[in-house]
Amino acid sequence: MFFICYSQTVYGYSALKMNSVGEGCTELKREYDQCFNRWFAEKFLKGDRSGDPCTEMFKKYQHCVQKAIKEKDIPIDGVEFMGPNKEKRDR
Amino acid sequence: MVKYFACVGLLKSSWDQVCIAFWERYPNPYSNHVLTEDIIFRDVTPSNRLVSRRLLTKTNRAPRWMEKYLPVTMARHAYIIEDSIVDPQNRTMTTLTWNISHARMMSVEERCEYRINPDNTSWTEINREAWISSNLYGLSRAIQEFGLARFKTSVAKTMKGFEYVLAKMQGDTPSRTLTEQAAERARETALVAKEKAKGLASQAHKKHQYV
């Protein structure tokens, strides 16, 4: 079964991109990702602090995806950044 | 009770390339179980570190032997959060990934440190740790064994996925036999884990009449 899944993805593989959890947000996500990937490789990693050109795109994308997250009841609230199970990790 | 796992991985690409690939790793031939990907938080700190939160939806792949012990209403998709900090000055990236759904049944938390390989500065070393636990009465041991086995398979797929994406970025055509090898190894690992976990589960079921 794994083999069948693989050959299905091979056909259009180079054109495949991920979808957003919000069905209507995928285009906004892809536009933002493209902007971010370029900025990340060409500016951020090279120490260029001249600022993020993707903020407007990010805002539109976030507005869409946060709405979808609420509608689907995905439990992202109150989760501290890098936070869960701290006692487990500090050994 | 918590199962702990640690390993070191090596990618023969620069730290910069690996970080770029990190954001472009989906989809790849080894990530068919990953359904959606979203950045749900991102910021650059005053110390110029990039902090991000990524939300993933994955298929909830409970094996058939386990399904008969689980509630019928259990969701088919699992939600996972991945937090990351990229520090371009120190050339390190730290990630923390954990599931925010099905956590009582099984909780998997993974912490990774990506840094320049000390023996070869054009390569990247990944220090990976994972904690796997289950709180499900009577089935914890079986689920933890299953979880650990599946995690090890996932690590292999993750590394293959990275290598695939990095090869594409650098203009190489990834070898198809790599894919076939990975598939074979994944099948073998899954089979061994399945038998072991099945045995544990039926022992537990005999002891406690749960569900």
C-alpha cells in the first residue's frame, strides 16, 4: 500500500505544495511561504536586518488561518512557546 | 511512565541549507501522512532570532490491532505543534514538537538541536531527543512500545525527507532506490513493533476488562 501511495504522488510531484488547515487559506499560505523563503535565505541567514517584506502577506494569511483554527476547534490556546512538559525535559 | 529516546543524525549539507530545507520539507515522498502545514505564529526577537510556531495535521495511524481497544469516536486526524528558534549568529536551530490532540492516549514530544557538525563544518548535526508516554489505563505499555517504534520509523522518514529536499535544492535527482529502501525498512520495523505491541496489548486486555 505504501508503494501505491508513492507512485500516486510521483506524477505531479514537482508541482505539489502543502495545503493549509483552512481550505480557503491555501493560496494566501503559498504566497506568504514564497515571500518568507526568499527573505529567509537571502536576508535573514546572511545577517541582513533590514526588515521583513512579508508582514502584509502574513497578516492576511493569519487572519484566514486563525479563523479556520477556531472553526475547527483546534486546541492551540494557552500553549506556552517551547513550553510543554518542562519538568520532563530538564533532567 | 515515560519512554526516552535519543539519537544523533547527520546531514551532508550546510547548516544554512538545512534551515532553508526545514521550511520547505513538506511535501516529500516520506510525508504522505502529513496533510496540512501552517505557520500560526512568527516573530524576530530583539536579539535577531526567528521564533515560529507551525501547526501540522497528520493522519492518525492507529494499527488495526489497537483500533479495537480505542473509542469508536476517536478523531482520524491528529494535530501537532512545532516550535522553533533559529539563531543565525550562533548558527543553531532548536525545535520542539508535540501532539496537542490524543495526548492522553499517547503523548510524543521531540526536541532537536541543529548545529554545524564539529568534524566537518559543511555538514549539519541533529541531536534528537524524544519522550513518549501514555496514560490509557491498562494499555500504556503497549501504546508506549508502539509509539516508540513508530517514532523511530518517523525519524528515518524525516531524515530521508530532508535528504530528498536538500538534493532537489542542490539540483541533484534523488535516487528512486533510496525511496524503495526506506519503504522496505519502514515496513520491517513496523512489523516487528506490531507483533511486540500486539502481545503486550492482549496481556493487558486479559488483566483488565477495559472498553
